[in-house]
Amino acid sequence: MACATCSSGGGCSTSKVGGCGSKGGCSSGGCTRLNVFDWLADVDMPSDFRGFDCVEVRFKGGRKEFFRNDKFLPLVTGDAVVVEAAGSGWHLGHVSLKGELVRLQMRKKKVPTDSRDIRPILRVATPDDEERWQAVRDLENGTMFRARAVVDELRLKMKLSDVEYQADRTRALFYYSAEDRVDFRELIRRLADEFRVRVEMRQISLRQEAGRIGGIGVCGRELCCSTWLTDFKAVSTTAARYQNLSLNPQKLAGQCGRLKCCLNYELDAYLDALKDIPQVQRPLQVATGEAFLQKTDIFRKRMWFAFKGDNNWVMLGAERVREVLEMNKRGEKPDTLLARARKRRSLPLFRP
């Protein structure tokens, strides 16, 4: 419900949901796709301070590159700029980060600030530039479907996932994924003759492919790889074992077909908690039989054991399990799994 005293007449953020309504597919490559928060934006700089001359520019699919603002244009995050494309021509992107944070990003990605490979920003995009760029963007879906048909005709074992045209329509970048090496020389010739552009093929991993396409995960949120995750670390089933997860490939795999990246998020917390959990390699030896481990609550430090042929589980604390293991090492067997309750000393009655 809007504020009664709102001067906007009910048009502020309290009456409607923010965003452009394109569900992550707006012309700028997604409203929140790999978005970066500039925490230095409101910090006042000294009057004689000369800002960093490199800018981070975002393109389709969240692809980001660094460009040099040698003309010191007054850029703001989100501005459309025309940049010099690799090889020849020009391309259009949107400023995603500027200022000193760009220096930190370049240091993180090991890009030298004085590198000659950093191309310049030509100008701020004009309405004509944006119209030409949008017209080229409208051709990408048709080009991708036609290219997929050519791949099927040539029987190539590869999957085309996306196409990105250069804004001046002189080059087309085709993203594909494949398990083995692919000879796509004939494919490049046919695509170049049909679309009259310089064709460039770029192989990406299945995780990167899922990040470019996007989607909703089982958690109900947009995929991490399409919103903020850029570094894909190796994920193994060992992480699932430490977290006592079911080793079901259908549940552990993400939309890319690989193990979910989120299996690594809480792994360190589980490894720290497991330091207080004793490792039970064999059944506990008790006077009444052998007790087998059934379940472990890592964070509460509880372990459940059951005797063979008995469906009743006995809950023990980690300290008690460690105590029984020490007794078994000495060749001793406790009478029961549960520790005997200590008798409380009765206090004498107070008589006046």
C-alpha cells in the first residue's frame, strides 16, 4: 500500500516491485546479473585526486572486460558506452564498475594496469548507437537457431548455447560446449557465407553455459553462476559425504549436469564441527552385543547406535562415544551404552 503523503502519487517503491520487469533479460544483460556494489560511490575524494582511468564494462551474458577511459569521460555506473572491439570495429556495453574498485578487480584477476592490451572507450553511446545495437541483438536468436541446424547437418558433437553479435555487425561470437575436440572449420565457412560476418567460436564449460542461459535452482532462487558467482571451484562427492547428504546424482547435480557449487558453501563449517565428532570405524563393543552407528547430528554432537536385529536406536553424546571407544581399545566392554547416572549426595535437613 502506498504512503498517504507520498508526493509521487503512489508511484514510489512502496507500491510496486522494483526492476524493469524483464525477468533478467533486459537489454543491458540482466538487471542483477553479476552486479557489483560500489561501496566507494558516496565517499568524497580530495579535490586534487585523479581517478583511476580504467573502467569495467559489461556485455551480454555477464561478460566483463576492462577498458581505458583515456578521455576521462564523466561516466556513471549503467551508462552505455561505445568501446573499441577486439580486432576491428566497435562494440557497445554498459559500465558496471568505475573508480578505485576497478583497480582492485584488475589486481584480483591479475590484469596489469599498464597493459597495452586494454582497449579505449571511444565515446558515450548515442541513441543512434543504441538503436543499431538493439537491431543487431534482435538477430541473435534467429542466428543461433539457424546455426544449430547447420551443426546438425554437419553432425558435429557440440552444443551451441548462445550467439553475440558485435554492435557494428562485423563479427559474431558463437559460444559452444563439447566434451571432445571438434573440427568446425566447415561450420565456420558456412556460417560466414550465410550471415556475412566474421565468425569466432568460443568454447565454454557446462557451468559457464548454465550461467549464460540462467534459470531457477531447487532453492527457489536464480542460479548463483548467473547472478554473482564467477570462480568455479572443483566440487566432489566428498563434500556431500561430510555433510551427510544422500549420494543421489539427481539431487546433487545442478542444471549444468555437474555437482552443485553450493555443496562447497557450508563445507568449512562441517569440517570444523567434525573435529569434535569421534570417528567410528567399527561397531561399539558392549556387554550385550555390538552397536552399529546409524546416524550422526554433527552440529548437536549426537550419535545414534542400534544393536543388530533391534529397531530401537540409542542416542549418545560425542563424549560418551569417545569414552566407549577408549574402553574398547583397552579391551573393556561397558555394561550398557548409556552412561550410568551419578548418584546425587543428599543434603542433611536443616533443623533450627
